[in-house]
Amino acid sequence: MLNLLATMWESTWHGNWSVGGGGMMAGSTLACSAVFAIMSIIGMWMIFEKAGQKGWKALIPIYNIVILFRVAGLSGWLILLYLIPVVNIVLAFYVSIKLAEKFGKDAMYGVLIAFFAPIMYLVLGLGKAKYKKRA
């Protein structure tokens, strides 16, 4: 029994030194997530400003999606459809395409927004595209 405990003690404290890699992975994942969140907030802020909304609304979770729906010309209540599996994916593409159309872009641009939202929000918000109330 003592031999088993000694073996466990040895492997616990001296055996596996690769445990620290998980912390580095978690740290880099957190850093990337933070960068994408900041990109999304800045991009949404600029999109909201172009659409005549207050930019600070991009800072409030869930409410920013409701405002994004309104900017895209849709009802904010459609956000509830995000709770339904598969429908939420279709809705994300639909909202992205509608948003692109409101800024005079084509459907393919909307698909790019759906796939690369943080980057495309920045491109749309900081670009020369103008918001059109009627699209």
C-alpha cells in the first residue's frame, strides 16, 4: 500500500510537466475572444450610428441584437427565434443579408457578414456604405 502511495505521489509532483500547456491555451482563447468581442462592439457601434441609433446600445448584450434586427428592418421580437435550433442558423443568415441590403450591399456580402461577423461589422461600420431606410 505504501508503495502505491509513493508511486502516486511521485507521478503527481514529478511526473507530468505538460499540464501548464492547458493554461496557455485557455489564455490565448480568452485573448482571442476578447479581441473578437471588442471588434464586434466597435463595428456594431458604428453601424448603429450610421443607422441613426445610439452607439452605446452595442454595449448591452441581447439588446444589441434587438437593435441590429431593427437596423436590418426586422422586428426585434424575432430574436426569440434564436432559441430554436436550426432556425437560429437560418435566421442569422437572413438578418445578415437584410443588414447588407440596408447598406446597399448584395446578398453575398450578407453571407460574409454571417460567417465573419466581427470583421464584417467593422468593414461595414467604418466603410463608406450609407444606411438606407428603404432597401
